[in-house]
Amino acid sequence: MMSVIHEEFVTSIRRSILDKDMAVLKLEKHKVVSIISDILCLGREAVYRRLRGEVKFSLEEIAQIAIKLDISIDSLIGLKNKEKSLIGLNLVDVKDDFKQEYLEKLIEQIAFFESVLTKYNNTQILAAFDRLPYTLYLHYDKIAKFRLFKWAYQMNLIKDISFKELILPKEVVQAQSKLVSVVRQLKETSLILSPDVLGALMADIQYFHDMHLLDEDDVISLKEQLNDLLFEMEGFAISGELGSNAMIRLYISDLGLNFSNMVFRYGKHSYTYINLYEIGGIESQNERLCEYQALWIKSQKRYSKLITQSNEIERRRFFRQQREYINGI
């Protein structure tokens, strides 16, 4: 069984290198070894032993190769049963240095999207959110900080610390803004929002204000940034443009959505992410799961209204309702 898995792994490596480098028509061993050597920072002989099966690839080495060469982990380990799929956890560890862990997760996401944008022209996000999509607001420092503050408080990582007392390193703030900038370079975004997308957030702000962990100035700052964000989102809906050569379609669901998920498509690849824990969730590259997620999101369009470059009455009504949520506290 192990020899079959190893053979499939090596075949996937060679196939991926051939797809990326048409000069490797004969899949010369030295070319493959050179690429894997660079990825793993190993000597040529060490790579040769792994390719021949004399030494097993570690899980970390498999992951590094899969990320660099865009190989599906599911296919690597031979999950052929369509009823099974490999699920990964994309979580920020619950520990004292959570801010550093959070920064590392941001850097990983930035690197992923930058790599995708470098290699592929046909990039797409298909998403449905029951809450405010973090890819739309992370460049607003107060809103982004509140997201992390709520998570850290809920996970018991901060005690008796107010919102104002939580200081984020400038590297975190910069990485949050960069992630938004990179995501806005994806060619096409289709986003379905719950009609009360700001309702839960405003209830959270009210709760922490009642707990005296947010003061009046904090609430005012958050409300100002949320109003700025709504103005920005309304601009997207009117123009249909998310950035230079990047288009967006905004839909408002007539039904409440019960969770948030996204499907990323790039080239022939798909990747799905389900947000479950405010910061973090589960992810998979399994083709069937990605197709199912995309089908579920598309099905929501049957109960949704497109407000991008159309349906002005509904667009105005939606943004007016969100501003009422903001002004309600």
C-alpha cells in the first residue's frame, strides 16, 4: 500500500512540474530533483533517496511540495472513495502568543493568494456569508481589531482587558490590509450576503459595551469605520468593480444564511473554506466537496437579489437597513 501511495506521490510531482515547465518534456530526473531540492532545502542525494522510496517523505515535506506545486493532498494520499474527503483545520492556536500565531496565518493566506495570482489568470471567489466578510473589512483597523478581541475574549485568552488595552503589533495591522489588497486582485467575486449581515456584529458591540470593555469612544470609532465600509461596499455594488480588472457581484439573500463559506477557483483547482470560529475554520481541496459547496452557494441565488449595477431600490433598502443597525446602539 505504501509503495502505491509513494508512486502516486512521485507521479503527481512529475505531472505538476510538467504542467508548469513545458521544457521538462522528458521529465529529466535532474530537473525534478533540483526543484524538490529547492522546495525542501535538501541535498540532491537526500531527494534522490526520497524519490526512489528509500526514505519516506515526512508529512511536513509532503505539505511543502503540495503547496508549491499545487497538488491536491487528497489525490496525494490516494483518497479515491468519493464519500470521503480530507478536511484540514485552519485555526489560530489558543495560546498566549495568539497575536503572533494570527500574524502567521495572515502571512500564509497572503502568500497563497499571491502565488495563485502569479500563476493563474482565471481566479474566482464564490461565497455566501451570514456575517460581514472579513475580506471586505480587515483594512479597517478598529473593525478588524474587534474581530480578534471578541475571539480572544471568548477563548479566554484575555481577562479583564478592555478593547483599548489590546494592542496589536503594526505587522498585524499591515498584514490585514495587505490581505484585503491581494484578495481584491482576484478576477471575479460573487458574494451573497444575509439581509441582516450587520445585525450580529452590532449585537456583539452592544454586549461588550454593556460589559464596559468598550467605552463610548470605542463605539463611536467602530460605528464610523462601519459607515465608511458601507459607503465603500455601496460603491462596489454601483460600479461592479472591486479593483483594477477585478469585478464583483453582490447578492442579498431573502433567506437568512446559517454559516459562511467560500470556494476559490484558480486554473483547474478548487479550494473551499468554511468559517466556523470567527477566526479560523475548516478547509479542503477535495473536488467533490468543492463542487458541492459551489452548488450550495449557487443555489442561494434562487432566493437572492442581485444589487450590482441593478435593482437600485433593493440596493438602497439593504444599505439603509445596515445603517439602521449601526445607528441602533
